[in-house]
Amino acid sequence: AVDEICSMLDTIGTNPDYVRLGRELSCSPQFRDHLFAKRIADMPKRQDVINLVQRTSIFVSTVSSMSTHSALFHLKHFHVAIFDEASQILEPQLLPILTSPAIDSFIMIGDHKQLPAVVVQDEDKSAVQSPMLHQIGLTNCRNSFFERLYEQNRANPDIVSMLYHQGRMHPAIADFASQAFYESLLQPVGLPHQTEQLNLPIYDRDNHIETLVATSRCTFINVPRPAVEDRLPKANILEARMIAQIVKAVVSVYGQNSKELNLAKALGIIVPFRRQITTVRTEIANLAADGQLGPQYTASIANDMLIDTVERYQGSQRDIIIYGTTITQSYELDNLSNLVRIASTSVDRKLNVAVTRARKQMFILGNEQLLSANPVYKRLIEYCKKCK
């Protein structure tokens, strides 16, 4: 997510200077020149480092990295601190920054309708019993500071505001989340990728997957359940092979239409289980090794692509997202959902994140009969069938 912010800063026409805190291994190569350690590597004097800190307006970091750089707050005064993905940050993590006198004000940006903070403790064990803490809305230590402040102040427009316009998704993708989770309030900004046509007129009309890639913005592909003897917990070989075929079709269609495609940067895959990640990587690597992805891609492309769980995808985006639900057993359906009641709306936080990662195209795979037992997924499947 820090790299995403750096990439946005780099698009600003005035080219604002910024310093990125953190380790080199956790920073994308294109932003490593901004790392604090890189910037001060050739500075022999302490005063040179102090001058760099004081003349730089923007520092980008994770909350934990910023908290460990406490000396920064002794060297520089900040007008504002902006917390992104604030709904995932618990109060103890924020305290070192919130209590600093070197910061004038705070802006917290987040979405309590997406994934909350990761807490391994059971909900009953993290419950707060103190009546005094209940008075300030702190009922469970697993709740984020952002969500608590939102619930206390949502009726006050001077404190809480909602961003109704989104610049990520094409409307055909965004409309499901808007209708299902945001009371139909989300509106597109109107950026070029939100208004233009797919413009992929050349493709194999006899190939069903290529046809979907060339013509569909948001589609659901029904995958038969494996035979009972072939079912594995937290893995689905049939679905993994279908995902690999979609990747192959994307490469083929974009190539036929002379469209530039960086597969590792443009396409991402979301699945719910680690075992399925490995299965999908293997299938894609096999296709590449057989030359079915073309001469430009070797088997290593499977390792370069972002194939991960929805929890790891929050904060990320891709032009094309493939969401493989994976499940083959009824009991696994619970693993797909994080269903909560927010105001008058039932929100599936996991699904909300999954379907809002795609900019241009979204492909959802799963067994229709199995998924339809969940009312939110049933609604998604019905939406996809009507989507153009």
C-alpha cells in the first residue's frame, strides 16, 4: 500500500519530493531511490541529514515504520498526518503518532465496510468490560480507532465525510459493490479507463474464454465441482486450470489486437487459500513452460504475478482481476465471507474487497450451485449474468 501511494505521488505534475521509510526488501525497485537510507548514504555529516529531513515536505511509511522513527518528530514539524487504510489500524498502533506534538492535525482515510484489522484473539476474549470505555464506544479491542470515531460522529459532516466518487473501477464493475454495499452512492470520476470501450475486436470467436476476455467487463464462469474422490481441502484443480486458461486468453487477445500488456503488472489473481495459490501458480507455470503463453513468457511469470488472498490484496489494484472462489464443499463457504451488519446494510467485507480491486475487467469463478447458498454471492452471480 505504501508503494501504491508512492506511485500516485509520482504522477503529480509538480513532482513533489518525498522520503520513503522502510527496508529495501519491502520496497518496490522503482521507489528505492526515495528510501531514507539511500538518500543519506552519501551524507557524511549529521547536519546534512537534518537538512534533508527539514526541507522534505512528504514522508511515506507504514504506521509501524513511522512509529520507530521517533527522532523524526524531534527534527521536523508536520502540518498534517494522513492515515490510509485506517480501518485496519488498531489504537495502540497509532498512539506513538497520535500523541506527537509535532503534528498539527490528522486525516484518517479508510473503509469500515472492507476488511478490518487482523486480530488472532477470539472476539469474546478481546471484549471490553469497562463501562467507562463503553461510553466512548470502545466495546472490543479488535475494533479500529477509525471505526469507533466513525460510529460516534457519522452524523456530523464537520468530522466525517464520504468520498462518493471513485476513480478505480469501470462502472460495470463498480455498480455491484455500489448497489450491494454502498446504497448505490458510488459514482465514477470519469477517467479514460472508466469511459472507453474495451476495443478488442480481434479474437477467436470459437473460443469461449477469448470471447469473454474480448467482450466482458464483469463475468461469472461456472466451474463444475470435482468428483468426490478428487476433492481436496482448500484447493480446486479444475478452477486453477480455468484461471490459467483465462490468463492464456488475455495474452492471446491482447496480442492479436497489438495491445501492450505487462502481465505481471496488469493482471492479478485472488483466491481464498494458500494451497490454491500454489495450485494456480503451478498451472500457469505449466502453460508458460509449454509455450502456450507465447515466447515472451517463461515459467517464471507465475512467480512474478500477484496471486494472493483477499487479505493481502486490500490496498492493491490491477487492470484485470481473476477471483477464484475455489470452494468445493458446502462448509468452505464460510471461509469466503466476513459478513457484518453496518447500519441497515449487510456487508460482506471480503467480497467487497475482492470485487473492488479491478480497474477494467473482472472474472469471477466458482460453482454456481454451491455459491448460491450464500445470498450475497447469489446476488453477485445474477449481476454478472446481466453485466455487459
